[in-house]
Amino acid sequence: MKIKSICIIVSSLLLGFASFAQTKQDTANMRKISVIGIPIVYYTPETRIGFGVAGSVSFFNSGKNFHKSNVLFGLAYTQNKQISIYIPYNLYFQKNRYWIYGELGYYKYLYFFYGINNCSKSDEQENYTVQFPRVRVSALKKVRSNSYIGIRWVFDKYKYLQYESNKELIKGNITGAKDGTVSGFGFLYNYDSRDHIQYPGKGSLLESMLYAESPLTGSDFTYWKLSIEFNKYFPLHWKRSVLAMQAVGVYNVGDVPFHQMALLGGSKRLRGYIDGRYRNKQMELFQAEYRIPVFWRLKMALFTGIGAIHNNLENYIKGCFVYNYGTGIRLEVDKSQKLHLRLDYGFGKNESGFYLTLGEAF
């Protein structure tokens, strides 16, 4: 894949393992707080030099036998005056009876668009710059062992700053190519039997959602979405390794904006392709990852996957099928919550890419 067309990291340098862990414990309330911070610097042709910090804050809410709440954070600024602030969170209350997770963020960034048709070519790439705040809130209550039900609220407010001339987005004919608000609600059913949130060694996670947007929910768009994600973790005896597997299905009906469509590519779904390299109304994905402890706090991973995007189920056979494979290393930066700094290199069809982030892909 050409360097310009994949936003490949030419240099991703950890300024130093300048992480710090600060722990406080309140015996009466069984609370423990740990803080990790890591400065990073990187380079891409689109951003030039970028630098920032990533880290996490974690704490117990209900005692050491229950899940640990966690707030990750990332902040980056580039020579091209691009900004990204990313704060995903997982919060547990009252002995895991209540579970709140989601994301807060702000982005002023350059993105890529390859069209909505099936297998678009890399030379069809166009760039656009957009800024938007982002809110994702999922609030659930346990209804029986490992089972949760709840609601999700989604909010983005897009403002376009720059289009590429003589391309498709500037024409304004594609839904979502103009300034607009994304706002909607969904109903959730989750099943979670994982033994650990950040680095599961066994168990499974199911997240299923029926979601809708319309002017009644404050959105400029009208569509429905059904998404199902299932993760399964198998403990293996050799070196305490883990086989992680994931299956995902996303199905949209209505006038869905292009930036809310089902996507393949990025740091979590089919590493090796740029985020959103393939997009359409519907998507299926299967991927697997073999995670192997090496020594001390180092681990390695081998991964592969295959995905499909299409306009509807009737056109499934005519859809676009893509695959990936790759390898990576993990550095455990917080042993108490098994939080890893993840560096992956993924390969796709004539494309490849580096990924440096906190937390596992799934």
C-alpha cells in the first residue's frame, strides 16, 4: 500500500517508558486508584510530526472481587494543527450491578474516504478535514448472572473544515457530507462472563444493540441500526497463552450518513487497512488473535481476520470480501489491571499499517 494512502506511521517512538503508577488504598471502602501516563511522538505524511500522551486511571468501586473501573485517555496534537482527544471509559458500581461505558472525545482531524461502493480502489481516496465533539454513553443494569440490559445515547456534531476539490464529498450528494448532528438512542442486551476486562483469559462478551436516529432524537438523519458483537476467549495451557475470537455483524436501514456506516479497517477491525477503508450499510467480520506471554511484562500476538461489506443481504455475494493478518507486541504498563501498550503491524490486500495504542483490539 502506498504510504500516502494509508496514513502509515513512518516513525512511532516511545519517548521513554515514563509511565508512573500512583496507588492509594482506602481499607474501609476497598478502593484502590492507579494512574499511568505515557508520552508518545509519531509521524505521518498527513499530520507531519504528532505528539501527545496516553494513559489510564483505574479504581475499584465495590471491592477487589469485582471488576475494576477504568478510564483511558489519549491526547495528540500535530504540526498541521490537528487535535484528537479520546477518553473511553468502563465504570462499575454496587458489586457490578450497574455498568456504564462509552467514550468522550473531541476531534479536529484529517480523514479518508474511498466511496461507498463495494471494493473501492486505493486511487479513489479523497481527504477531508472535520471537527466534532463525541459522546457515547451506555448505561446497563444486571438482570441475572452475567446478563445486562440498558440504553445507549450517541451524539456527534460534525463541522467540515476542508474538502478535496473535484471529488465526491464536496458535491454534497452523499448523505453526511455536509455539516450535521448525529443523535440517537439504542436498546442494549449484554452478556459478560470475562474474567478480566482489559485482558481476558477466559469467558465471553456479547453486545447486541437496536439503535435509531431521527429528528425526534435530535438527529439530522433517519435510520435504524442493528449490531451484534460476540467475543470468546479460550485459555490455553502452553505458556498461559490465550486464543481470542470475535464475530461482528452490523446492519443499517434508512438514510445512514457515510461516517456512521459499518466500517472495516483501523486499529481494531481488520488491522492493516486504514480506518474506514471499506464502508457500506452492512458488514460481517470474523477475526482471531493468539496472545502469548514471552517474559517479564512482554507478550506477543498473532492475528488474522476476514470481513465483508455490502449494501444489503440480497447483494451479499456481490459484496466486498477482504482479509488481514499480522503480528504485534504487548507491554504490560499496569499489572493490577492487565493494561497493555499495544504495537501491531497488520497486512491487508496490497496494504499495511502500524498501530500504537493502549488496550486490546477486542
